[in-house]
Amino acid sequence: MDSAKTLAKDVMKKEVISVLPETPVKEIARIMVEQKISALPVVNKFNEILGVVSESDLISKVVKPHEPGIMTFLYHAALASSSEVLEYRKAMSRWNAQTAEQAMTSPAICVDKDEAIENVGRIMLDDKVKRVFVTEEGHLLGVISRSVFVELLLKEE
């Protein structure tokens, strides 16, 4: 495949799992683990992309730094007072109550389906992202991850 003529639509992964804004973060985490993916696009009922929830978003935006983490809790479980256990449960309840809309990064980095793959690579490098979403008039069509560029190198031999 000639990468000079390759467009986003030619190499995108079309089977994209997405979530709605009201999807609980606990469900997002479950999907990420089960599907072995590190991010999910957030779309509205018209499949227009609103943002993206990544593993980093779940850590940095949902679990507050001042709240006890699971490892801290487990390490100190035998020594924890009832008030500490209660505080941990409250923190986890707040985490479980969060939604995709609250956790997502918006806007998501998107490219048009007819964008040249070279430009897609530049966008990914400039924006320091692991993936870009491919759209047509704002509607989600697919995703391109870094691995696509490694595959293109192999095909050009």
C-alpha cells in the first residue's frame, strides 16, 4: 500500500466500541478490561463524537488524589479504623457515581475519513495521542491507533 496515497478510511478500524455520556465509569472500566482497550469514544444518540474516556482519564479525573486508593486501603486494612473504612467506601461510591460525560476529555482528537495518513501521523505526534477517531461530518466511523503506522511500514517493504 502506497502510504502517500493512503487515506484514514483505508486503514481505520471500523469496529469501534463506544459509550454514551450517561454510561457509568464502572461500566467503562469493565469494557476496557474485557475488550483489552485503553480508551472509549463517547458519542451521542446520533453517533456524533463528544469526547473520549481513556485509562488516564479514569485515574486523573475520577479518582481524586486526596482519596485513598485501593492499594493503600488493602495495605492498611488490618490497621484501618472504622472511620477510615467508611471514608474509603464514600470515595468509591463517588467514583462509581461518575459518568462518561464527567470523566471524558473533550474534544476528542478526530480526523476526517479522507485525511491523508501522513497528516494523521503528524496530528498524533503533535497532539501526543495514542489514537485518533475517524469521522464524517462529526459522526464516528472508526479509529486509527499507533499500530497502524507500524503495519504500514511492513507493507511498504
